[in-house]
Amino acid sequence: MSEDDESLTFEEAMKRLERIVADLEAGNYPLAESLQKFEEGIALGKHCRALLERADLRVRTLVEAPDGTFQEGEALDGE
Amino acid sequence: MTVVRVEPPVFSVGEINAVVRELLEGEFRDIVVRGELSNVREHGSGHVYFRLKDAGAQLAGVCFRSDARSIDFDLEDGVQVLARGRLTVYEAQGSYQLVARSLEPAGRGELERAYRVLLARLDAEGLFDPARKRALPRMPATVAVITSPGGAAVRDILSTLQRRFPCVQVLFVPVPVQGETAAPAIVRALDEVSSRGDADVVIVGRGGGSLEDLWAFNEETVARAIHRCRVPVISAVGHERDVTIADHVADVRAATPTMAAEIAVPAREEILAQIAGLLSACGRHLRARVAHASSRVNEMLRSYALGRVRGGIEQAMQRSDFTAQRLRNAALQRTLALAARLDTLHARLSGLDARETMRRGFTVCTDARSGVLLRASAEAVASRDVHVAFHDGVVSARVEERIPIPKERS
């Protein structure tokens, strides 16, 4: 999986994995690419599992300033 | 003319208190008294004692435990209440008090009327139409949470998200959830989340409370902000019995903040099972693909057509001209590439299988010098020095003895 894939959101990664499985099933890829896709699928699965094992929820706060604008505050740790 | 002096009747204290008791208790069996709470004391027994007062008068009151349990707001000094009950006289003291069966904040009746009127109006306008409820995303990347920073609601929501789906991002917008400032702040927060557009779903709510506490969620402005919010909204106000206007407008109503978080994200176990299913399907399809491809390549290699190409190449090679050279290179390269690709596929796929098998405890034994795979114990004895490969590394070993396995009777 490339650097780019590391930043995939959970849903993006799952969608990509589902797409790969569907394409593999349909035999859409040439042989060598099938293997690449297979490996990409394994990596995506790992990525998703890792995301599900996260220890800390990422929490951003959005606070209203006295002038009525909202500003993003410090990230809080989940409880 | 005789003046008849009518002597007033003479009562004993007990007698007059008994008469007063009969009069008051008979006359005031079901009354409502409006007044301001003061001196509220909750007794250890669960009975609540208080005084009702207004500008110039006071009345003692009590609410017994069985009735006090159903009071749904905070009994605080200074709150205007309607106390419904009966008067009783305590003969031993010559005092009387109000025994309240129910207490509710003054103005609640108006709130309830306002609630019903607004509910009917917004319903007629179509704000609660089930057809316009939006589906929630199955796996949101970002959940916005609009609630009080101090309440249990935000803690419940965050801990539920953490437990079920920790890869979700939370955009927390702290707002007051009761009092005059609550509704405008909730409206601005909803509008902000809607216009930012970086949340996939928004939870708006608070923990349970009295009708007065929850009032912001019955305000028309909040209902309309939920209605125009471009992000699907889950309402999470109080407990099961409190259905607010916000609940009616929201795309999904959750009975509690915890349930809102459960609705917003999938459960970890479900998702893990789904991933496992997808990965095993990946492997299955790839194996089928490789099996199919290798049988096709074998067919091609055997085929007459390839034989003719080969013959052509040989003839061309014999002519040894430029075209032949090019043809040979091209054909050779194509064949080599195909073979290499197939070898790689087989090796990598079977390698994957072997690693999985070895992880379960199987090992592979090779001759230490030649690296030849040992398939039988006799070969191992012949080698003496062997390498034993585990899934995570290789150990070297010396074979001392062959212990034959007794043959099974056939």
C-alpha cells in the first residue's frame, strides 16, 4: 500500500477493498495485476484493522468566539 | 326588654382542633396552590418538606416519598410552582399544611400548550415527513457532536464511539443546552456544522431533564435549523419518555446520547467480521484466477499456433535478417515475460499459503549444504546437517537418528 493509502479513511479503505474483491471475482484484471490487487487488498484489510484498534478517539472542538465565528480548538483526547 | 347574652361556645383545644380539621380537610380535598418554593428539605425518609410563599404569606407543605419520586424537576428555593393536593391539620400542634400529591413548575401548562401548537404546525408544514428523513452513512469519517461540554451526554457519546469505532473523528461543538442562551447557540452550531460540510453525521442533544430543561429542543428555531442542516441529524434528548420537537424533525431519533453514538457508527465486531470475509474472498478469487490462467498458458504452449510461430521464428532466424532478429527478440521476450510472470505468481501465491501453514506449526527441512528440500526421514539421515525453517526463521540442526513410524495395517 502506498503512502497515499495510509491516509485513507476507514470508509474509503473498505470501499476500495470491496471493489477489489468484486473485480477479482469478475476476473477484471490481467494475471499480474490480480496479484497486485490481492496484495493491495491484504494491505487495505490490515489498514482497516489498525484503524479499528486505535487507542484514542480524535476529538476536535469547534468553539464559538464572541464575534460569532467558530474556531477549531485544541484536540482533546477521548475518554 | 331582656338582653339575651349569647354565650360563645366553649371548646377544649382538642375539640376546636378537631372541628377545624374536619372543616379544612373536608373543604380542601383537592386544590392547587401557586407559590414560590422555599426551605426545601428532603428528609432521609424520602419525604420532601417545603414552604410555599408569596409576598405576604407562607404555607407549610410536604410531599411524601411515593409522590416525590415522580417529580421531574429540581425542587429549588425560589422556583414558582403549582402544588396540587389537600390540606391537613396536625391537631397536636394546631397547625395545618398542604400535602402535595404533585408539584410542577408554574408555566408548564403554557409550555405544554406551546409544544402542542408548534408540533401541529410543523407537522402540517411537513417537517416531520418520513419521506424526507435521510439515511445515515454506514461508516462516517467524522461525527459532529453538539451538546454541553459539562454533561454526561458528551462523555457517554465519546466513550461509545471509542468502544465501537475508534477510527471516527469527532468534531465537538460545545453549547449550553438549557436556559435562554441554549436555543440560539444550538442553532448557530447546527448552521456552522452544516456550512463547514466536513461532518458526515451530527448528533445534537443532552441528557434527560424536566420539560423546562429540555425546552431548547422544543423551540421552533432549533427545529428549523435541524430541518435545513445539510448533514443528517441524530437527535438525542433525554430519556425514552421525552419526545421533543427536535426529535420529530431529526432524521433519526435516539432515546439517549449513548444510543445516538451507537446509531452513528457501526460496531467493531461486525466490521472485523466483514473485513475477514472480504480478505478470504480475495484469496479465493485470486487462486481461481491463477488456476485459470495457468491452464490457459499450458494450452497455449501446447497449441499448434504457437508451434507455427516457433517454426516461423526458426525460419526467420535461419534467414538471419533484420526482421528475424526483431521477431525473435520480441517473441522471446514475450514468452519469457509470460513465464516469469506465471512463476512469480505461483511462487508468491504458494509462498503465502506455505507461510500460513507454517504459522500453524509445520516446518520445512532442507539439506544444510545443498539446500535441497528433504521429503523423507531417510533423506534427512543422509544429509546429517539440516536447516529447519519455521515461519519466522531458520534453525540449523544435526540429525542423530531415524525413528521409524510403525506402519499401519492396510
